[in-house]
Amino acid sequence: MESWEIKKYDSDKICQVYDQWPQFAKKSYESDIETIDFENINHIVFSGMGGSGAIGDLFSAILSKTDVHVSVVKGYLLPKTVDSKTLVVTTSVSGNTVETLTILESIRKLNCKKIAFSSGGKMESICLKNEIQFRKIPIIHSPRASFVRYVYSILKVLNSVIPIKKQDILESLVKLDETSKQISSYNLSETNSSLNLAKWISAIPVIYYPWGLQAAAIRFKNSLQENAKTHAMVEDVIEACHNGIVAWEKISDVQPILLEGEDDYIKTKERWKILKEYFQINQF
């Protein structure tokens, strides 16, 4: 691939923003954004749509190994279990997402803890008017491109309820920088794994994920849909083994992609082995 080809297909220059993700992430985590200490929390609700919703998916995965119950709301309705020990986190990069604003309006008079994140818009106005905790985070290009800025800002603001060690966060920044260099839009060689993956995907992808990697699968799907303008699907690999797998008995324009985790459950690893053997035999 040549540089002119990237310019042809990326007229909005979003790849240049992705190239700077490590810098945006680091600056966001090291910023002077005000933190807040929420106490006595046993339930967190993350509300958001699209790229903002993927943030909730990510934190749900992070908190899945803790004692904190997490709900991710992508729509208009709150769980009935919201109470005084619940923290509702509403995120809308634009600040004008209708579904998320509906949730924000719903919690105004509820006896729960509340905080909102956006670049401004109606969300900021509602929070200021109703004395709801609000953190303003500037948008970068678009909501999907602002992902790391919001993730690392929220990690800092909600450090009291998102139990991740600072050292682990710093290590993630190093990994992000290493990955960015490998898949940078300036690296158009065969060592760029993202380009190789893009060339390999020749049909509609169905992305299989294990427990704990749903957020990665959803973010991958969303990116394919928004950036590549292509259809994509996600399926829990264990659930798919009970129903979705039979769909492969018929020929279709679908291509399997397997997202495996290093610490997948032993029985999940057995399923991966069976699936890979099946797909290899059938040349998917």
C-alpha cells in the first residue's frame, strides 16, 4: 500500500489521530482533571452509545473480576436496581446523544451517585443546572477517535471505584505506544499487522470472543462499521457453540475471526481448538 492510497480512502485523516493515541492517552491520564472519591459503591451503571458505549463495555470487562456489579446501558432505560449505592456514569462525547441524555434526565431526582463526561453540549447544561458532577473532556476529531482520551481521563477521575493499579495503567500506556508504532499509518510495510489483517478480511466478519473480551470484540466491530463502512457481527464463542455453529453448515459470505485470551478458561481453550480445526478443514 502507498501513502496516496491512505489519503484516498481516509479523506477525514482519522488515521493521523489514531497515530497519536499514545500521546493523547498519556496527556489525559497526566492531566489536572479533578478526581472524585465515591464511597460505598456496589453497583456502577455505564450509559453511552457507539464509541461512548464501548467505554462502558471496557470498564465492565475491567471490573468483571471484582465485587462491583456493573450494568452497561445502551438505550433509554435504567436498571430497576439503581439505589443509593449505585454510581451512574453517563458518557456522550458530543454531549447531545439522545439516549444518554434520557438516562441523565432519569437520574436527576434519583437517590444515586452521578457523574457525566462529555465535550459539552446539552449534557453539560443539564449537569450545571442540576448540580450533577461533570467533567468536560475535549473531543478529538470524532467520538470514535476520542476513545483513549475518555478512557484514560475516566480512569483518573474514577480511580476510587475502578481498582486498577497505577503501575498497570502506566504499563498499558507503554503497550499502547509499542502497538501504535507497529501499526502506524507511516509503516506501510509487511510488518504492519493491521494492514495484513485488512487485506485478509475478504467477507463479512463474524468475531468470536471469550468471556472478558466482549469489549474488544465490540470495539473491533464498531471500528469496522464506522471506518471501513462494512457489516460486522460479534458472538460469544461458548454461546455460539450451542447454536450459531450450525449456521456454518450452509455456505455464506461470512468470515470467522477468533479473539483468544491468554488466560481463557480451560474449557474455552478446548472450544477454540475444535473451532480452529473445523475452520481450517473447511478453509475459512
